[in-house]
Amino acid sequence: MNGSKPCGRVCEPGLRSIPEIAGSRRPWRSLTQRALSVLFIGLLSCSAPFCPAHAHSFVSNPPMIWPDGDVGVVLKLGTPDRTLIDGNTSWEAVAAQALSTWNSHLGTIQFSPLIQNPGMGSDRDGVNQVFFGSRVYGESFGGLVLAVTTIWHDGTTRTEADVIFNTAVSWDSYRGPARRVGGKLLCDFFRVALHEFGHVLGLDHPDQAGQTVSAIMNGVVSDLDNLTTDDVEGAEALYQARAPVITVQPRTESGLFHLTMTGLTNRNHIIQASTDLVTWVSLTTNNVTNGELDFMDTNLIGSSARFYRALVAP
Ligand SMILES: [Zn+2]
């Protein structure tokens, strides 16, 4: 067995490194390491600089990434004893929405969620598991830590990532500014899941890499409740941009053109039309908020051909 070697990406100053945690999956060749990435409570203000530098950071350099294809994620979260603020009735549903949000931007891999009975996961079993726990495989979460993502890898290939949400935190699921109840943070499970799954992808905290940028991947939870351009560009740098997919074929029911396709969340998309594929006229600018672009041309299409295209606005 090789000796252990924490990766040094433990992000909260007060959280100690975990010694003696890793051996080698293939001891004769490569060292497999585990590091922890954590999101902790901090200032509940959303820092959105006027002109942010887009410079996401990665867990390692060179980055460790998943092989092409599906990345299975076992959700063992269970159901809350109430309906959550956003209407969800299971933690798995919220986690699946967070995975799906990332999936809409991932080209070479896709998260593939699988729901199992709630309970603890197992460390270093080659299965990616998401669950609630009061400790991180025997280790303390440390103060103010909301969740931890473990990082197992073989060279630059990711092999396992477990996400453990701290049971000591008051969880709910809602959009908008971070809420407090009785002075205590009511933590939005969705945005923290987005953040942790970003670690699963291989992203790290830009704010702890000397960057000032609006990002769900910043190490402090804030009013930000969804991915930003910086987060998406970080994921695309690792797994390529996801090609647009037409989800509803353009149809001419009632003589109208109606298109639904995937788009880049929080980006404007310009819909243009042409009759000769040479001259294009902009029809509308459509802001994509949930990863889906929906466009209906209210003008009746005449007998001549009309072509459409969608461009991501600069
Ligand atoms: Zn983090």
C-alpha cells in the first residue's frame, strides 16, 4: 500500500486535513488519493462584481475528470417530514434537479441518478453516493461545514465521489436569497447540491483561488441560487459544451413554427430567420432560465421556405 497524501484542497481554514486515508487502487503503479471539498456558511451576501473575470478553478492541476459516458450517482437521501418550500417532497427530487442542471451543460459525460433506500454510503467502493450524515466517514465535519465531497482518483481519472450533507444543518429547498429562521441559516439544499456536484465534476472554489467572480462554486453559500457563466464555463472546459438538442420538433400546427430546444441557462439566445440562408433577420431575444429555449413564430408561414437559427448572444 502506498502512503496517504491529502490533496490539500480542504477549504475551510479550521477543518483539519485527514491523514492516513488512502492507499492505492493499483498499488504497483499509481497513488489513489482522497481529498475533501466543503461548502461552509459565511456571509449571506451575493457578490456579483460588475465585470467579473471568468476564471473558474479546478480541484487539481492537471484536472481530474470522469471518463466519457454516464457517471452513476446513487441518491440515498430519503424524504423530509414535510413538503419543502419549493414544493418538492423528496430530497432525491431536488438532488436530481441539480444533477440535471449540470447535465444540460455537459458534453462528454452525463450524471445518471439512481435512487436507493436512505442511509449511509461506503467510502472507496467505487460507487458515487449522496446521503446525509453527522460525520464524514468517522471524521468530524468541522465547524460551519454544510457538506463534503470526497475525491478519489487514479491519476487524472476520477473514480469515486461521495457527497455527504451535514445533518446538523437546517435544510429546506427554495429559490432566491438565502433565508434565516430565528437568526439561523435555513440552508437551500438545491444550491448546495449544485455546488457539491460541481466538486464531483472537478471544479473548485474560485474565491479561494484568488478570483473575484459570481459563481455557485465559490466556497461560501450566498444568495446565488443557480449556476453562473463562470460555473458553466468551468464545466465545459472539463467536459466540452453540450450540443443543443431539439426537444420538440418544429411543427406547423395552425401554420405556426414552434421550436423547443436546449439552451444555455441564464444566457440570452437570439432567434433569427432567413428565406435564403444568406440574409438573417433577428426576430427575438430569448432568455433561457431553465435550460430550455421555447420559441413560437406568431407570423404565419407562407408558401416559401423560411429557415430559423438560434445564436447565443455575446
Ligand atoms: Zn465547496
